[in-house]
Amino acid sequence: MISIECGPVIGGVCVTDKSCLLQISAQLRALTECIENKNVESVMIRILSISGSLRAQSSNTSLLQAARHLAPPDMTITPYDGLADLPHFNPDLEAVLPLPVRNLRERVGDADALLICCPEYARGIPGSFKNALDWLVGCTRFPGKPVALFNASARASAAQAALRLVLETMSAHIVDDACITVDLLAKGLSPKAIAADLAIAVPVRVALATLAAEVRRATGD
């Protein structure tokens, strides 16, 4: 897992140091070369990104938008924007699923992996996002789905722990080496500014390359 807190660190290396950033960039190149050496022919990895926040100016959503700009050439990241449309979870509706729920399950099922960025409210998962997870419990295509967790605040440790517990209970495959924590709290950075910040962009690129490699490993590509 990659964690960037007060002194940005990746694998014990401080990313505020230029030489350390070069080391990390070399790791990223190695991951990319590993994929290229497998002679992958135009098979795109489809990632569905899900923000756990409904706020228009959410740092979690901004981080996911920045990830779209930083994705490797063999990866597409498509945002899920139907969180607010989901009805309250009710198992009685499983027989005839509401359209927003069917759409959520289809998009999750069709994705090769999920990229989740979730804020923390009252030391837990926001209710709207937990509602979405509850609807996915009945999704037969969810178990074993590779998941990367991006955390936009080092303070959101309680929500991350709760989220991991829920996802593990749902039999998600959390790719630990593709999970990162960056400190965007109260910075108000735009997706473009986040993507241009080397201390953030490098670990995001490494995480996405790691997720891509895991998807290819799991599918035998």
C-alpha cells in the first residue's frame, strides 16, 4: 500500500526528495515494460471509478478525475455518477430491481476493476455510499472483483478501515499495492492541479499501473 501523509512516502521513500521520485518513476517504467513485454494487443482495461461523496467540489471526486488523466495507455477510467439516484436499500426490491440498481450492478459487473475514493463522515462510511455497497451485495458478478482504494485524506483512517471490512465481507479482491493515501484535505485542488503535482501524480500512476498488472495477471493476459 502507498501512503502519502505529512511527508509523502511510497514504500518508505520520501517523495519530496527528487532522487526518490526518480526511483519511483523507474519502478513505474518497470511495471509498464512488464505489461508491454507480454505483447498485449489493444485490450483495454476497463476501470469503473466510484466516489463516495455527493459534493460537487469533493476532493475524492477530484482525485478520481485526476486519475483519468494519469491512467496508462491500456486503461480507461469511467466515472459512476448514479450514487444519488439509488433508492434506499430494501431486500424486498430484489425480485424486480429498480433501474438505477440494475444500472449500478451492470456497470460494476462489466468493469475489469473498481477504483474507489471515499470520504469519512462521523468516523464511518457516508450513508449514500454504504447504500450503494448494500445494493452490490446481491450482485453475483462482484465477488473477486479487483478493487483499488484511493484515500484523499490521511485523517480518514476510520472510514478506510470500515470500507475494507465491508468490501472483504463482500468478497472483493482488494489490491493492496494499488491503494494509496494522499493529503488533499482543505487544499481545494482541481483535477488538473492534482495531476500536475508530481508528489501526487507519481503514486497515482504507480497505483494504476499496479492495478492494471493485477487485472492482467488475474485474467491470464
